[in-house]
Amino acid sequence: MTEPNFAEYYWEFLERGTILAVTLSGPANLRLMDPENFAAFQDGEKFEAYGGLARRAPYRIKVPKSGPWFLAIDLAGLGVRRVRHEVSVVPPQKLESRRTSRN
């Protein structure tokens, strides 16, 4: 069995509206999944995810509902062996304070 070609991040809880800003050194598939879909992804089964192919950084993904979340940085099918990555979490409160401070 081959080793999976992805890195993962896990948060026990992210609030709806939180933004994940992902910085990458190269292209990658970004897949934001709840625990059930992440388990299916790991098992090679059908899964649903938010995100997509990131070619430019930072790539932003908005958390659709509050709860636990996994982010897989997946290189499958891209012909890439390694990609450096960093994820910043921007809570919704911080986004709201930015909007009001500009007015």
C-alpha cells in the first residue's frame, strides 16, 4: 500500500464564516471536509469537500457551518511531490471588526 500523498490539518471546532487562508509553494488540491467525509476520503470512497485546485496563494476557503473540520492538502494527480504549506485561521469576529473599522 502506498503512503497517502496529502497533508492534513484538523480543528475540533471552527465557527461558521471562518476563513482559512492557505499559502502554498506550488499547486495543490485543497479539500475542507467534516469528519465523515474525511474518513471516506481516507478510505478512497466517495466524499464531498469544499475548496478546489489552488494555483495561487493565498487561497481562501470559507467554513460553511460550525463544527469540527479537516483540511487536506492533496497532491494526487498533479505530478507534484512536495508543497510547503501554511494555514491561517481568520475568525468571523475579526472579519466583522475589519469591516466596521473601515467605515
